[in-house]
Amino acid sequence: MIKLHDLYFKPFISAQEIDTAVQKMVDGIAEDLGDEVPVFIGILNGSFMLVSDFVKKYPKPCEVTFIKLASYEGVKSTEDIQRLIGLTQDLTGRTVVILEDIIDSGNTLEEVHRIFENENVKQLIIATLFYKPEAYNKDFKLHYVGMEIPNKFIVGYGLDYDGLGRDLPDVYQLKTTQHMTNIVLFGPPGAGKGTQANFLKEKYDLIHISTGDVFRFNIKNETALGMLAKSFMDKGELVPDQVTIDMLNKEVEKNAGANGFIFDGFPRTNAQAKALDELMEGKDSQIDAMVALEVDDEVLVGRLLKRGETSGRTDDADESIIRNRIKQYYTKTAILKDYYSDQNKYFGVDGVGSVEDITVRLSTVIDKL
Ligand code: IMP
Ligand code: MG
């Protein structure tokens, strides 16, 4: 992923794929033009990279020149095309091939046709590397198209967003979801996960998704997914990951404009971690970090026994049950620690100290994401 000015872009078309498309255009044009010596005209600024690569591949003699038009403001095409540099040579009787980086609305192309109206060229051929059929609203024939693309804003290979991105050899697409901070919060029982999650969601304006709460909500409200989950639980079976993922997906979609999410209680396995990655990718987003509160076993046992005295939770009253829960946590999270460490996304945070101190430590990690 890359950031240009205020916007995020994700990889879309590789330099390799572009090269193949350019070669295809070269082959088609070279074959059709035979021994005619064409004048290739690039439309500046965007086409400089295409023209350079194109003419290097062109197998026969040719001439190259440029005109400079401007229509785009930010990420939107405008009707108002400015001629910044016009034609500087007589093209009477010549075969002219326009080399465009991209044809979007076709406004620029219309201006190109206007420019050539009185030039008496032998033929005017239009070739464009990228073409957005859904955006094109003109009738001019496009003789050669390198690649049709969806109606999304792209940068790279000559194309810019407010001046940046032209230098990139690959093409990137504007992310439909702008940047979110998504955290998987981990911690053994008694680590203070719930307390910290509450602080973090306030501080960073994140949505806290506790899988346990999501389950209880769906079952209580008898949603389709809740009933499905319950049917497995009633049989004493584990709820399939897909059901849980579908529930989480609904939560994420309910909060589509969020700054990000704190996932709590999920994932628990590699397969779930992968599924969560896919879910976020589908939302044009990502998991940024697994943040794990690290607390010594003896401290945890002490804290939980103390909580058991007042909470009435039976699983907090028995020391051997507590120790077993802690052990289970480490067995389970060890795998996930590896999963996220491999992507440089694991952050262990010392969970011993005052609530405020721990919040500060967590914030130090999150501020860097
Ligand atoms: P049109 O006039 O709407 O067809 O747009 C043509 C010009 O707009 C191109 O030559 C580019 O300079 C610019 N443009 C169109 N789509 C994009 C895009 O997705 N990214 C960057 N520039 C674009
Ligand atoms: Mg252009």
C-alpha cells in the first residue's frame, strides 16, 4: 500500500503486466501501419512513460512529439481542457498516432480531435494504454487499447494524484476504504484486556468487537446467524469459523465509516487469522497489529482470585481452573504470535502497572501503526 498526499492506494497492475500490454499495442500498430512512418504524439504529462517505453519497442522508423493538455483536478475529470502546449510542426498528409496513458470521460480525446480538425492529416489513430469503458461518454473510435480497467482512480506509470505518483513503475488503485487502524487485542485472563479496550476505543475512536458479545447478541436476537450458531452449540459442536466470520463481517459492515476496529476474542487459530485477513482485505483494509498484554502468571492468578472474591464468577474462584485457563491461553496464542510476528505485526506490551501506565504503553504501539 502507498500513501500520496492524503489518500491511500493499493497495488493494481504490475510493471510486468503493463509491459505486456504496451508490447501488444506496439505489435498491433506496427503490423497495421506497415512501412508508413508514423508520427507518435504523446499527450503530456501522463503519457511520457508510455511514449518512452512504446517507441523503444517500436520496430520501425517513427517520429515522436508531444502536446500538453490538462483536464484533471485531484481525482476528478473536468470538462474544461486547457491547451498548454500545442502542435509545433506541420502534419499535413501524415499518419498520426495519439498515445494516451488513459482515456476516462473522453473529454481530453474530444479536444485532441478538435486540435486535428484542420490539420489535414492522412489518418488520426487513437491508442491508449488504459481505458475506462464505464466512464467514457464519447463516440470517438479507440483504435488500440492496452487494457480496459474499471472506473477507479489509478496512479503510477505516468499517472498522478495532484502531482505525485507519476514515477511509480507499477499502477496503484485508490482504496475505497481509507486508512483504518485495526488491532487484534490479546491478553491472558486477568490481563485487563476489557479495561484497556475501553480506553483505546475512546482514545482512537475505534469500534470494539468482542466476539463473545457478538455471539450473545446474535443468539439473543435470534438472527439467522445466531440461530445457525446455536444449532451447532445445541449439538455440542464447535461453531464453524465461517459462521463467526460472517457475524464479524456484519459488525464491520454496520460500522463501515469507522476509524478502525479492536478485535477481541478472535482470531484464536491460524485459519481464523487468515479468514480475518481476507475479511479486512475484502473491505480494502487490513489488520495492523496483534497487541498482546503480557502479565506474569503469578500476578494473573492473584488478580483473578481477588476478582473471584467479589465477582461471584465460579471460574475465578478455583486456582487450578485459573492456572489451566492461563496455560490454554498460551498454548493457543503461541501460534498466533508466530502468525503475526511473521508479518512484523506482533507487539507485546507489559501489562503490569497502573491502568494509565498500561494505556500509555499501548498507545505508544498504536501511535506508530
Ligand atoms: P478524460 O479527459 O476524462 O478522458 O481524462 C483524460 C485525462 O485525465 C488523462 O490523460 C489523465 O491525465 C487524467 N486521468 C483520467 N483518469 C485518471 C486516473 O485514474 N488517474 C490519474 N489520472 C487520470
Ligand atoms: Mg493525460
